[in-house]
Amino acid sequence: AQSVAQPEDQVNVAEGNPLTVKCTYSVSGNPYLFWYVQYPNRGLQFLLKYITGDNLVKGSYGFEAEFNKSQTSFHLKKPSALVSDSALYFCAVSSNAGNNRKLIWGLGTSLAVNP
Amino acid sequence: DTGVSQDPRHKITKRGQNVTFRCDPISEHNRLYWYRQTLGQGPEFLTYFQNEAQLEKSRLLSDRFSAERPKGSFSTLEIQRTEQGDSAMYLCASSSPDINYGYTFGSGTRLTVV
């Protein structure tokens, strides 16, 4: 069965420091991996995705993520955090196995960037 | 087309009443998904349409829940005899057949059952 784990409920970083939000996954077939962000009382906004190609994926707002097949991970990173990055971050996975294009979601990680 | 639209944004209803939510996906997207999200949790899958066909329905979706997408365009999600446990954000998303583009989410409908 497909699954996604976000091992940290909350991540706290100081503004200007690098941030990492962790995600590991389990799928059959090749993974399609996504990061979404959710601000309070808002819907989910797409940040970036990995489908194929370069393992380092660059996305919106200066975020990037690195696909690591051997570790089955897709950690979200940003070199220098902003207070405005404070939000809920969700990792999601699908696969090319079968015709099911349903995304499986992690439970989310709350990122707090302190001034 | 400015994205996925959901209506209403907020709904407060008394326990036992029926409610209906609407989702208008991006026009060229043939796949439409309903999710439910409670505070501090990730989205929980409810159901999924490809065009007008409902291809999958979660076990979370009790008999009180029904969803339709009659012409393969907009979709409705109805909850009958609402219970306080139904209080949540109901999210709609759409996608093209090519998963490379991921989902586009609407802003959600927040349901409060009192």
C-alpha cells in the first residue's frame, strides 16, 4: 500500500536560517511526489513536484526538494527561511502503478519561522 | 478560468439538517476529487470522479454522504442528517489526466454543525 510519512509535527527555525521539512514515502512503481503549503483558513497551494529527471526540484517561493530513491525520501528545503513561510506543509505521493491518480497525503508539518 | 471554485466558503448548520456543497473544477480537467480536512490533519480522501463517473469512494463516506458530477463538469457533495462529527473543511481538487500537473485545490468549504 502507498503511504507517506512526515516524521515531524512541527519544525521551528529562525528567520534567515536554512529549513528542512522531512518526507518519506512507500509506493509500488515509480513515485510521483508533491509538496503543498496551506496557510491558515486557506486551501492547499502547489509548491513543487518530482515526476522524473533531476533529483533536485525547484519550486515556488524559493523552495526546493531532493528526491532520494535509495532513502525513499523527498525532503523540502529552503536556504534562508522567511517569517512568511510559516504555514502547514504537506507531502503527497502517487505512482505510475495502475490507473489510480489519487494522491496519498502525509499528516502535515507545521513550520514556524521566528523573527 | 481562474481555478477551482467552491461554494459556499462557510456553512453553519444545525445537527440533522442536510447540506450541499458545490465545486467547479478547472474546465479542461477531467478528474475531480473531494477531500475532508479537520484541524491539524492532512486531507482525507472521500471520493474521485473521472468525467461523470465516480470511480472510487472512501469507506469514510457513509451512506449519509453522496457526490455527483452529472455532466462531467461541476460536482456536488451532499451530507444528509448532519452530525457534529461532520464539522470539517471540505476540499475539492481537480486534475488533468496527466498526473505530472498534480492537483489544483479550491479554497474549501468550512462546515460547522451545531
